[in-house]
Amino acid sequence: MKLCGGSYCKEYKDYICVDDMGHLVTPDYVTRVFHEMLLKNGFRPIRYHDLRHSCASLLIKNKVTMKEVQMWLGHSSFSTTANIYAHIDVDSKMEAANMIASKINIGELPEKKKSPKRKIA
């Protein structure tokens, strides 16, 4: 504010989300800038909110407990985290299946074979 002197907008001085010149940050700012950053760096466009899904899935894949993921995401309900944000991948399912198989002494399950790709007419 001191650096900009009279050019600084003082109308919103009691607000938290203002830019360097004191103007209000618009509600779509994060969404818009995130989208621009993805395109500028050659990434496919996703919604900013989708990062929550990725975060939850990566935490779970790395053995963080569901309760800790719930706390990290700030959910008041455990079921919200478990039912909506916890996308468990195929590798985790195979790991769980192999653990169960080893406990009942049938050895490891065979590798999942890739199904042939179908041609769409």
C-alpha cells in the first residue's frame, strides 16, 4: 500500500482477498488462473476442485488412513470421504487380494492380463 501510494485502491482495505493494487479478487480468480496455468503448461484442463479427488486417492494409495484423509480434506463426516473422495485403484485392490491369498496359503494371484482392445465401429 505504501509502495503504490495514491494509486492503491483503499475501498477494500478491510478485505482479505485483494490483489497487489487493493482491488477485490473476483470469485472466479482461482478457477480462471488455474485453467490458464494448465493450458500454458500443456496439461489437459481439469476443474480446480478435481485436485481434492487426486489428493485423497494419492493419500490412500500411500497408506494414509481414511480418518487422516478425512481430517486433511476437512470433512465432518467419515462417510463423505470414504464414499466420494476415496478412489481406490486396481493396484491397491490386487495388493489387498494378494494379502488375503497369502493368509489362506494359496500364494499370490496371477498378474491381471490386459484385455484386448476392441475396435469401435
